[in-house]
Amino acid sequence: MSRHVVIIGGGPAGAAAAESALRHGATVTLVDSNEALGGQYNRRIPDAFGVRRPLSIGHGYTETARRARLLIEHPRCEYLPLASVYQIERHPDGGCPTVRLLLGIEGDQRTHRVIRGDALVLATGAYDRVCPFPGWDLPGVYTAGAAQTLAKTQRVLIGKSVLLSGTGPFLLPVAQSLVDGGAHVHAVLEANPGRRILRHWAARPWELRHSAGKAAELIEYVACGVRHRIPLRTGRAVVAVAGDGKAEQATIAQLDEHWTPIPGSESTVSVDAVAVSHGFTPQHELAVAAGARLTAHGFVHVDSAQQTTAENVWAAGEITGIGGAQVAAVEGAVAGVAAAGADPAADRPLRARHRTAEQFVARLAAAHPIRPGVLGWSRPETVLCRCEGTTRDDLTTAWARAAGDSYRPAKLATRAGLGPCQGRMCAANIEALRIGVSAHPARDAPLACQDGARGDRNPQSPTTTAPPRAASPMPQGLAAATPAWRPLAAPIRLRELADLDHEGQS
Ligand SMILES: Cc1cc2nc3c(=O)[nH]c(=O)nc-3n(C[C@H](O)[C@H](O)[C@H](O)COP(=O)(O)OP(=O)(O)OC[C@H]3O[C@@H](n4cnc5c(N)ncnc54)[C@H](O)[C@@H]3O)c2cc1C
């Protein structure tokens, strides 16, 4: 009998999982909140814009289009676009969790669906992380992902005169899309020192032989930077933005290797926008709800077949670690095979690509960590939780007064993390600050709660993969106690909840 595989997420990981599960005889339901397949990587201008040529930015459109055609036309694949999964429910019998979703555009009449398959693949991706500094909440300061999405899907520029700051190769395609749209990019500032980046990327190049596509992409970005005379400066960052109600002036500082600004190194530059990216935060609420354990860095813990610690639940792509679209697709392919009931280890070429993908993730994390010096960028009056306007001072005062220094008393005393985003943007930064305040981390350690690293890698040897640690499913009570526990993964109107019958159908 064909297994029914339910996949959440239509990005590179989810789409590849669907294709490989179909190839192994499964029946697939692919649920994605976007209107088209491709996820964050292959976002494009809506057809209604009548643009014939997608921007030169973004790669893999041909592959995404091929895969989309295959999935949409396949008789065993049900593709549900514009479908938001708002809840996952575990069962006492331990079988595959039930998925609850809403079909249609928020604000219109949406319909409910409840699906329970034989296997569940979670491929919900990640979103930008920004570490706070004075002025990070001013209009004109954007996440690099937002700048990229606006450019790719709307051809809207965040400004005419832009500075890019943060860590990781993602800054490069964003610079390209901004200059493609006509912006002047002052510089791309990478906070980690050049020698650290080189050390990790240049070591044992043969291990990355299946990443030739990435090298070609990198050459294209570098060529674009040279053509447009965009300086790429390492060991530097935007540490403050000022202006009269909007970003007008950015302060750049040279950083030591721990990201502590070097006194006297500051300079200012006039800008009308700043785009910032300090890595990515996994979109893991559905995994937590399914009972999957997270790594120390908040990613979903998976084994060599991409299986999570929750029964019948697999995960792939950036919820399991940051590696880019090609890595996400390889992980998705492995998860799809395993969820369909086959053995991914039997496919030797896939196994080899998976190994390279893991190497790539480990190097990326080692080359572009967030360092503890970042905690010194914010000031007492800097807002950390933007939904509730909670400042750094509010939090440190709450911890000083509370009996314990855990996240919970600070949350209750200051409301940090209780606003509309439910801690999605601020929780990692607040947790990092809490740990930094209570016991300053070893100067050599990567920042606790940083995103961009997987917890199951051996930190001494970033290019070797440690065997996965034994891990068991997260007990329901423990899951509910973590800041990552968010019972509703997508907004749902009270009216829509009220319209449900006891089976969860509208
Ligand atoms: C804003 C942004 C822009 C980016 N742009 C680029 C770029 O231009 N170039 C580049 O190299 N990398 C880019 N990246 C990195 C890129 O996201 C990844 O490398 C790659 O897309 C990861 O693939 P994935 O399948 O793991 O996740 P994603 O591509 O993020 O796909 C996840 C999918 O899951 C869906 N989803 C999430 N939650 C739910 C839910 N509850 N219900 C239903 N569906 C859900 C999302 O709508 C999305 O379609 C970007 C990242 C971000 C955050």
C-alpha cells in the first residue's frame, strides 16, 4: 500500500521531499502558505505584474519550474498553495500527528482542512535574525531578507543609498538585487574577520566537490560587486543608526574577533536605508508541537535520514540548520525517500551529496558565527522586544529583581515576547542577553542561542560530523515550557476557530 506523506513547506526542501517521496511510490499532500512553489529562495514577481523576465537575481528558477510542473501534474500529488498550517496535534497512540490548516487568503473566507497521513515532513524554513543595536528599530532599517523579498517580488527598493551589514554569504545576493534595481550600495560589511572565513572555507576543498554550483554563484556575486564597485569589508559592522524619525546616518565600527567594537574605529556614513542580517532563526513551532527535540541552537534535531525524534516525523531544510537552497533540496530528497518508507542510504549518489551538504552547513556555521561582543552593541534604552517596547534596561532590572534569571520571570514582568510575534523576533536575543548577563560566556565560545549552527556538530572540528546524540521525543510538558512553544503557528481569527465543529472541520 502506498504511504501517504504530508509535507509542510513548498521551498527547496519541501518540493524536493515531495518529488522523491513520489518517486518511491508515496501519495503526497504538499501544503505551502506561498502562492507558488520555491520558498524564500525562488520568490518571484507575481504574474499579474506582466514581467516577462524574472530579475537576474535568484538561481535555480529552471529547476524550480521543472519540479513545480511535475508536482502539480502528478496524479499522486495533491498540492495545496495558500494553505497555512496553524496547528499540529500529537496522538497518544504515537501515530503520525494530525495537521490542521486553513486554505485561502487571510481576510477572505477560508476553509479548514484536517489531514492525517502516515508520515509528516516539516520543511518550514527560517527567517532573518537581527541582533539589536541603537537605532535598529528606526524606519529605514530592514532585515536583509525583507530587502530581498521586496526587490524580488515587488521590484521595490528599500532605499537609494543602502548599507548592508551582518554575517554570512546571504548578504551578497541581497547586494546584487539592490544594485540590479538601481540602488547605490555603499558597502557590504561582514562582522567576522576575513581570516576566520578563509580558514573554514579553504580547508579540505575536496570535501565540497558537490557544491560547484555554489562556487559559480559566489563568483557571480563577486563579479557584480567588482562591476558596481561595492566594497566588501570584513571585521566591521553597523553598530548604530541615527536620524530624525528614520535612518539617516549609520555608525560603522571595526570589530575584534569577538565582535567587540574597537574604540576609536568608528566612522559614520549617510544612508537612507540599512539592511541587516545576523543569520537566520528556524521556523520551528510546528516541529515543537509535533514533539521533535531541538538542538542547543534551536534547530530541529535530525538523524542521518532526516528523521526527527518524534515518531513518523521528518524535517529538512533550514529548520534543521542553515546551508542554503541546494543543501535544503538534498536534505528534502533524503527526507522524502525515508518518509516514503525506503532507505535513503541505499541511494549512494544521494548519500554522497547529503554528506557534502552536511559539510557545507558545518562550515557555514563555523565561518559566520555570532560572537558574544554583540551583547555590548545595545544600550540600556535600546528596545529588544519591539512588539511590547521592552528595553534592555527593563529586562536587566527584571532579572535583578526576580528570584531566578530565567526567561519566564522577565517575560511576565516586562511582557517581552508576549506581543503579536510571540517572541519570534526577540526570544533568541533576550535569551542570549540573559545568559550573557548571568555568566559572561567564554570569549572563545560562540554566542549561546545563536542561530546558524547545529547543536549536534563537534565544535572542535567543524568540518567533521559528530554522530547524532541520542535524543528522545520532547515530552509535552517540556515542550510547553520552552520559549519556542507557540501553540498556533499561523494567525487564525476567533471567528474561524468558533466555526469549527468538534472534529476541527468548518
Ligand atoms: C526572506 C528571505 C529571503 C531569502 N532570499 C534568498 C535569496 O535570494 N538567495 C539565497 O540564496 N537564499 C535566500 N534565502 C535563504 C533561503 O531561504 C534558503 O536558502 C532556502 O530557501 C531554504 O529552503 P527551505 O525549503 O528550507 O525553506 P524556505 O525556502 O523558507 O521554504 C519554507 C516554506 O514553508 C512555508 N511555510 C512555513 N510555515 C508554514 C506553515 N505554517 N504552513 C504552511 N506553509 C508554511 C513557507 O511559506 C515557505 O514557502 C532567503 C531567506 C529568507 C528568510
